[in-house]
Amino acid sequence: MLVILPPSETKSDGGRGAPLDLDTLSFTELNPIRKRLGEAIVELATDLDASRAALGLGVTQLAEIDRNADLWLAPTRPAVERYTGVLYDALDHASLTRAAKSKAADRLAIGSALFGVVRAGDMIPAYRLSGGSKLPAMPTLTSVWKPELSDALDAVDDFVVDLRSGAYLQLGPVRGAVTATVMTEQPDGTRKVVSHFNKHHKGLVARELVRTRRNVRDVNGLAAVLTDAGQRVEIVRDDQIVVLTEA
């Protein structure tokens, strides 16, 4: 099973790993695009105004430009520790058992505007590039990544659970993957898509999928794992589940 998580704009600082080496990352067939984008954001970092415009940064976020400037020089750490925020708090990788961490390294991947997709243990630096960013003199990131990212993910010979959404899902959709939608059920039975807690619940989904001893091979197995963990899940289609929460 491969579980693809969305990235986060917030990232931890520092790290103890050597500077970025694209050849050490998973999905090495994506390296030409990674190099192209990496060189582009490093060059962009020489122009503060252009960087702010392209990356959607405010005046208090200039440190993000410094991160990009140091992309090839900065220390690295495992991707699952680099990304922070609501989803990664819910995943709580640090609290997993040794066995679960081993499964996380094998089962978790993380979407990225810069790297396309990386495995949980891939060593990466802090950077700033969002799925909706538009770099000067380049097409949209969706155009940059298609079809290479989809082709790389389609080649994975495993059951895929894709927890990305929005711009990151569009960078490289995976044919046959199961996607998850988080919805709140109102007292009157009506439902609406969750926004604020969406990432939290997807983090819980990912946590259960690295803790389970089951070999999940299809949407029914996926629903069974989450139901056993106390989550309310409905199968919409062979390629979609809904995770229900109470209002």
C-alpha cells in the first residue's frame, strides 16, 4: 500500500542530513524536473519582490526566500519530519512505535510542488513553493509536472490511497487510486465538506494506515481498517471513501 499525503506550507527548520542530493530521492525519473524547478527558485530568490509575487509571500515571510536561496546548501531531514502543521500533528510520526515508523517509511509518500512526490524517509531541505505558485517564464506547475508525475505514480505496483486534494492532486492524478473526502454530518442528517478539520482527519487516516498489520489491497480493506479504529467511513465508489465527523 502507498499512501500519498499532501505537503504543508509550514516546514521545520534545520536538520542533520547532508545537503540535497536529488539522486538519493525516490522516483529518480522525476529528477530532471526537480532540478529545473530547484534552479528556478534559487534564481528567483535573488529578487525579493519577484519572489514575494510568485510565491504569494507577505512582508513577514522573507525568511522563506532565504530558504529557497539555500536550497542546495541547507541541511536536510526526512520528509515526514520536514513538513509540519495540522495533518502532520495528527499523524504524530514521533510517537509511532519502531515497527510503525518502519511501515511509515515503506507506505507513506508526500506530494510536493518542488519534488513531485517523495517518500517519508527521503532527505529534503526546507523550501517554499506551493502547488498554485507561478514561476516567472515558466508554465503552470500542473503543466510542468504532467504527465511525468502521473506516469511515475501509475508505475507503483501497489494499492494507492491518495489523500492529496486541490492543486496538489492536479499535479499528478493517480489512475485507480482511492481518494478520501472528509464530511461533517449535521444533526438533521445533511452533510457538508469539512474545511478546517480536513487535514486533521486525513492525518488520522494516515496514522491508522501505518499502524495496521493488515495488508490493505482494496477500498474494502481500507474501510475496514478505519472502521476498526473508530472512524465512520462510507464507500462511495471503488475509488472513493467518505470519512464522516459529527458537527
